[in-house]
Amino acid sequence: MKDAVPIRRIWADVRKILRPVGKELARGGLTLAAAQELMADIPLRVLEDLYALVARDPAARSSPVYAYESYFSFHALLAHRVAHELHRFAVAPTQDHGILVAARRIAESAKQESGVEIHPAAVIGSRAVIDHGYGTVIGEQVRIGNDCYLLQNVVLGSRSIRSDPAQWAGRRHPRIGDRVEIAGNVSVFGPVTIGDDCRIESGARVTTDVPAGSRVRVVSVLQVTSAGVRSVEHAADPAH
């Protein structure tokens, strides 16, 4: 790496994320100083995410500083790290939901800025990469393992709308193993499990478990190319 992002820079951004929700934190009985103490592990985890992004994305120009200063999708992940720690702290029922509100507001602000929506309760493992990211949605009960790579418009969500509270029990969202790559425009719906070392290729819609080491690709889509009065119809290349 030809440059580096200092820990103090990440700490400054963590404080910047927390500052706008200070009133909500106080309402939940947590001062800004106490909230910062909860974030003790965040800067090093963020650095791991950053170096993973730079190592795996050629467009990052082998520059952590360049990626840190310009990738909104990376900052959506940084904001999630902060929001998730607040959410973990606030899971015990309390009379006032101020801390949960603070976590959700951080997530909503990141969504507005980056187009990446991550529920504060979602668990994302170490060295995660969300590349491009716009339109990606990660639901409340999602669990993502270590060293995973997600592209844009990836939806990890529920299989159906459950409007009756009696239907809310049980797992609704996917679990993703370690070292899984999910390409653009992929949807994984329901309480399914994607095993370790899987590759889900562009356009796939997954609603059943996928064994470890599998490759999921769409092979039934036809592409039509028209040249004058002649049309050529062929299957989309399954290798891309």
C-alpha cells in the first residue's frame, strides 16, 4: 500500500457519526463519551474492511486514502459498524428507545448518502467489502460471515411481507457463510443459508439453501440482438 489512513482519522469520523444523534443517546441514558467507549474496536475493524476493499477492487488504485475519501459504499459500512454497536448495547428492553432510534437514524443517514441500506441489527463479519453498493439492502436478521464481497443491488431480505405480528416469530432473513461473493442484481430471500466459499453470479434469485463451495448462475435468460431485419437470439454467457 502506498498510503495509509491514520486511526485518529477514523476516530474523528466515528465521533462525527455519533454527534447528530446525541440527543437520542441521552434520552436512552447514554452520553456521547460513553457511546464512544462502546466503539473501542471499531477503528481497527474499519481498517480491515478498508484494506480488504483496496486489495479486491482494482478501481481503488491500491490506495486506502483514495478509497476512504471517495467511496460512499465504504462509509455505509463504517456507519453500520457504529450503528450495530449501539443496537447491540440497546437490545435489552427499556422504557425509552432512544439508543435504538439513534442506531436507526445513523443507518438511515448512510442510506440517504450512499444508497446502501443496512439494518443496525444485521451482523457483518470481518474484512467485508460492499463495492458500488447502490440499491443493496441487508435485512434485520441477516448474518454475513468473514471476507465476503457484495456488489450493487444485492437484496438479502424476507421472502414475503408479514403484516400480521403473529407471523413475525422465527428467522426471516438469510445467513451468508465465509468468503462468499455476491454479484450485482442478486436477491437472496427468506431463512436460507449460503455456505462458505460460494459465488452467486449476477441476476440470480435464491430462495433455497446453497451448499458450501457452490456457484449459482443464471443459464435460462435469452439475449436478442437485432441488426437491421435480422435478429440473433442466444443464451447469455453463463461465465459472466
